[in-house]
Amino acid sequence: MAGDTWKIIRLRWRDHWRLMLGVAVLSTALAMLAWWRGWLDDLERGAYDQALTTFTDGRGKSPAVSVVVIDQSSLDGIRANERYTLNFGSWPYSRNLWARVVEQLQAEGARAVVFDAVMDERSSDESMDLAFAQMLRDTRVPFFLGVSTNANAQPLPRADFDKTPASPLAPLPAEPVASPVASTGESLPQEALPAGGETFPKEGGEETFPEAAGGEFADTPDNGAVASVTPEEMAHALAYPVRTGDLLLPRLEGREFAGETAESTAEHPTHTLRHPVPPIPVLVGAVDGFGLVDTETDPDGFMRRTRFAYTDGANTYPTLPVRVAAGLLGASEVKLSDRRLRVGKRAYAVDPDGGAAIDYGGGELHERFRTVTLLDVLDGWVRRDKGLPSGLPSEALKGKVVVIGGTALGLSDIKATSFQAEVPGVMKQAAVLETLLGNGRFITRAPLAVDLALTLLVALVSVVLLMTTRWTPLEIAWPVALLLGMYLVTGRFLSSGTHVLTALPSMAGLLASVTAVAFNHLVANRETEFVRAAFSRFMEPKLVEQMISERKLPRLDGENVEISAFFSDIRGFSTFSERFKEDPRSLVRILNTYLTRVSGVLLKEGGCLDKYIGDAVVCLFGAPMRQDDHAVRACRGALAAKAEVDRMREEFRAKGLPDVYTRIGVNSAVNFVGNFGSEQLFSYTAIGDGMNLAARLEGANKAYGSVIMIGPRTYELAREHIEVRELDRVRVAGKTEAVTVYELLSLKGGLDARKRATVERYHAALALYREARFDEASSMLETLGAEDPDDGPTKALLERCHKYAKAPPPDFDGVASLDK
């Protein structure tokens, strides 16, 4: 059966492969159009997020990066500590707090400190800025700071990296500012620090640092120490050499609004060039490196990707994680070309545009990175200053790149990632740093050729599968299976760092599936009309409509089905037709009457008229309408046909017309049924050994003197409903296996006593015959012939017994040969 199904699929592919390929190509083209127009972007992002959270989650804690979190408990704890509040102020804290934090992280053995924020506004007490800068110069731990961009910032001149500028900071006063925190007591002494408020390093600050006379950036603290930075020195500090080859770096363009009023900004949005907002000048030369911390989000606001460097047309500016990696890996420049990001001796695969998707490895900050609260670090500094253990977990800080960032909701640094709608913005910086420093990898897009090939393959598989099988359950289930399959395939690629498009091939597959289903239904409707037009002449109309309404349409291109075949033929039809040699019209009328009446009784039993061969009638039971009782129906139809023929014989005899004595053969077997023929003429019929045997059984009636002969499978299927006589065991020409044949006598319970006795004696004589006891069988058959002289099978077997009694055949096995 599976072989036949495969054969049908091959035939449908042969007949429609051009159409299938065309549908696949067209579906791919339409899906690509939708992709280029951006109509699938939201679907792709959703599918990407789902696959990323399923297949890349749970990677464990980073071995290279830790995070000091400015969480709500730290804000509350510092506010509740009167000494802390007095010396550091309320949020945003004075800069001397961050000096203490950096000192403590150095004492804990941190590899580097990364501030995920900016310091672009001076303190009200500028001596704190100088003290913080001096502390950074004196500390051994590298310190990296963020830089934001703004359309109102002044552009910087092109940085000349072939020159090393002098230190931009003027010498500090001979009497340096005292350490702002005393070394005694668990709590900070009230007089240790000025109580003046300090501007917290903020992300994306809007104000530009004032430019000193003569084109310099300057800080002038109260004690007279002056720190000035020229624009060239500021450019050298913020920019960084990025070699790109033929790659064009993204420009620092943002969506700004023209004018000052809310009305004008809403009506006239424009894209403007942004420039870095300079940090306070005292930090230039004290900080080990600056990097961009502007938010990089997709149109839906989610942080999925990063571009490692930007340009304002004059200089190139790396992002903060790239600048940190360059500093720690000893790189003098960053190379970004040939789908590779090279930092020092390390290389990372990126997309052709120079960006890449971030491999977060999980959704929760505390699950992905070891975290320490700001309050714990500050308390640890106080304890260490008193000579006590800091109490901080060494495994969280020692040898780690420590990123400082806010997680409290009030700090307005909550962003969205593929994993969660609300995560701290520091999660992005930490994840990128982990990839750069922890031998990780970014998620890169598969080449466009791969996406196109996959899209065409999915569309082709969809249309071929549905158009060749034409199976309704598959038409319903395939879209779900397609989407699930694409989810699993793309998720598998994502787990290895490659982003294969999901929405594009899914859309192409769905378009191809819809087209294939529409084609199938169009074919089904055409086949329905064909069935109604074709089979209404050969089956009862109500059965045809039932077949159509139940969607039990035949496979017109063929299938293997067990059916019961009916063959009938008029005895001596050649002699019959010779009588009408001079009047062929009368012959046609008689033959039409005969065929119509025989066909009518067969149709009432649910048969399908196959063909007329002259006077012969060929009828199928069990196809095209499936009938579990096809054998019983065929037997009832044969008995009804015999009864109808008997009535016609009486009528014809009364009119002086020739006899229409009819023999019938019925056989049940698996046959191949469908449309057969040529391009000019074809019809629905059946072929196979089962059909051949049915025809041979009809002809064998002549040798046995029977009217209706049925095969063994028919008897097996209908035995509970019919009365039969076992006639003989025969061997069909071309076959070695013997089969038992039966004479169909009546339906169950319809056999009279005399006939039943005849059948029983015949069976007894047949048993003697098979034992080669021909004389005994003859004696019994002669007695039987005297009692029922009209019984044809008795006469036939008696004649054979007489023949074999005189000349027994060699190697007699009780099987007769059915030559024709």
C-alpha cells in the first residue's frame, strides 16, 4: 500500500512539478517583497525573542564580569544612614563617594572598573572633581567612563593619533585636598566631607561643558588650580582609532526635533548629527578610556543589537565595552572589516554592517552576573579603613571587570531585552563585555543566500507535500508543523550563534501552503463534477451524491482497493446475433433491453457499471464508493441479475425471441482502480489478477453447468449471507496455486429442501472424486442425477468421473485446470 501511495505521489509530481516549482518561487518572491518592505519585521523580532529565550537561556554566571548595582536598597540604606547622607548628600551623590567605591574595588582586586554613566557636569565644589581625578591617577585599577552624545554638543576636531598629547591636567596644589572620608568609626564623621550636593554621573547628559577662552575646556577650582583641555586633547581622549576597510561606520545621527516648543517638535521631526558630550576636563588623562553609552535599541525599543563604533564624520568613537576591551587587551586600535571585529589578538564574528546581536545568555542580571550592592561596597570601605575585613565576597570582585550601573526604578535606566520587558540598562554593557573578554561570541546573521535558499526550500517542500498527498488532515496540520519546525530550526542555529530568519521562510511556506490547498480544492471540485457527470451513468445517483457529500471521492489517478468484480455473458451470443443479420436494429433493441434491465438490478445493489463488452456486463462493487460489504452486494446483485434474466427469458420465449441464458462470474480481490486509457479516451475501471479471475469464472460456468460461479475470497467475505455449492478446486492458466470455486445458489435461508439434498450428495461425491474413487463417485452421482436431472454440476462431474474411471490421469491431485 505504501508503494502505491509513493507511486501516486511520483505521478502527481510528474504532472505538476512545473506548477509546484512556480508556486514555490512566487511565494518566495512575495515573502521577500514583504521582508524588504518591513512588513515582517515585528514578526521576525517576536520569533527571534522567543527562540533566544528558549535556546540560549541559563548559561550561568560570567567568569569575567561582575556588577556593582545601585539598587533601591542602596538608595534607601544611604538615605537612612545620617553620616552617609551628611558626607555624600542625597541622590545624586557627590563624587567623593565614587572615589571611595573605586578605592575599595581596587583593594578587592578588581581587574578594572567600568562606569556605565557619564560625568559631564562639574561639581558645585570643584575641589571634589580634582580630588576624584587625582585618586584615579594614583589608583592601579583601570577606570573607564561612559560618554553620551547630543545634537547640541560642539563638534570636536579630528584627532591625530600619531601624536601623544601632553597631560591635560595642570599640577594639583601643593596642599592636596584632604581625603574626604576619615579613617575612624564605622560611620563617616560629619566633618569629613562638605555637605554640598554633587551631580551624579548621568547617562545621556544634555548640557555641554563650557568652553574656556581661547578654545579650551577648563575647570577653575576655588583653590586656584586650573585644569584646561584643548579641543584637540579632548578629541584625542574621546575618539579611538577604528580601522574599517570598505565598511561604513554608522553615523551619530539621532531623531531630534526642530524648534523649541512642543507643538513644533511634534510637527517637524528631523534627523540631526550628534556629537560626544565632553566629560569634565579634569577627568581627561585620569580616566583610562571613554566609550559611548547611548542607548542602542530596535524600533520597538528592545536592546537586541550593538554597533561597536560610530562616527560623527571627523572621528570614530567606540562603545564603552569595546573601549574597555581595547584597553585591557592592549590594543592600539580596533579593526572592523571582513565580518570580523578585531581587538588586539582576539577576533569576533560580526554582521556585514559591522554590528551584531547580543548574546545575553539569560534574562536576569543576578543570574547572569555576580552582583554586589553599592551600599555593601561603601560599608566595606568603612570597615577596611578601620582595619577590619571588608566582608565583601572576593569571588565576585577579585580579577573581575566590575561594571557599576543602576538597577533601581527611580534611576530611569530600565530597558527591554529579548528576555524581559524591564531589565537594567547595565545588563547590555555587562553582556557585551562578557562576550569580548570571556571568549564568547556574538549572534550574527546568516548570509542572505542561506536565508533565500531556506525560504525557497520551505516553500517548495510545503507545496510539494500538500499538492502530492492532497490529504485534508495534513492540510490542516501542516501550517502548525511548519511554524513549529521553523522555530526549532532557527532556535538550533541561534544556540550556535547564527541568526537564521524565521518570519521570511515561514511566510513563504504559508503562502505556498495556501496556494497548494487552494489548488487541491480546485482539483477536488473539478473531480467532484467529473465524478457526478461520469459516475451518475454507472451508479445510482443517490450513491454518487453520498460519495460526494462524504468526500469519499475516488483517486482518479489510481489506487489499490479490494473490490468484488461482476462479469456476465449471454450464452451463444454469436448465434443469437446471426438471427438478426438482416435486421440489426431489432438486435440493438433487444440488447439494449437486456443491458438496461441487468444493469438496473446491479445498480440497486450499489454496483458501479464498468463497461459493456458486446453483450457482456462488467460491474464493480466497492469502488469508487467504498463498501465494506462489497462481496455480499456482488452476490445479491448476481442473484438479482439471474432472476431478472429468467424473467426476460420467459418474456422473450413468449415473443419468439432468442434465449438470453446468462452465465455470471464474481470474484473479490485487491485490484488497481482508477482512470485508464489514452489522451483521447479513458475510463474508470479496474485491472489486476482479481479481474482476470472473475472473467475466467464466468467462462468456467460452461464446463460445470452452473450459472453463477464465485471465487474463494468472495465466499470467505459473504459466507454468512449466502448459500453455495463447492464446485471444484481449479488451477488458473498461468498460476500454480489452486483455488476453490463455488456455485452461488441463493441468499442465506433461500435454498429449498430438494436443492439442499442435491448439494449435500454432490459434496459427498466430490470428496470421493478427490480420493480418485471414480466408480463410487459415479454411482452416487448417477443416483443424484435421477433425483435432480436438471442439475448441471452433477452432470459435469459425472462425465468427468466416467472419463477418469476409464483412463485415470497421471499424478491426479483433484485439481482441474481452468484453461479459459
